[in-house]
Amino acid sequence: MRPAREQHERIKMRLRLAGSSLAAVARELGVAATTVTTVSQGARRSRRIEAGIAAKLGVGPAELWPERYSAPESTPRRHGGGP
């Protein structure tokens, strides 16, 4: 399994253990469930969605996606015109 896929599966598992899901995060943020899944899989970036997933788990986004929030540039780059 690819590292991004493994990371996505770990996030889903942690959300299940916390009594939540990617779909629940999507409902709370008012976005499509597929959008949250795409962000979790690493195919798209959204600081708001990353923060929403992390908040459900009681951690910071950098703990879930360290490669996206690596030093020295801790601000994620936006690619395209998405959320």
C-alpha cells in the first residue's frame, strides 16, 4: 500500500475510534464527502478541511500530515482555486 493511502486509512481508523467519520467532518464543514476524502488522501489541499479532520482527533494538522507542514515553511501552499 502506498504511504499516502496508508496515512488515509489510519486517519479513517482514528476517526472511527473517535466516533466520527470523514462524512461527519464533511457535514460539519458543509462540503461534499468526496472533497474531504480527496484531502485526506493527499490529492488536494485545504487548510480548513485538514483542520476540521485534525480537530475531530484532538491534534494539529501537522501531526496528521507532517509532510504538508514541514519546516521551515509551515504555511501550506495553495494549488489551484479550491477550498
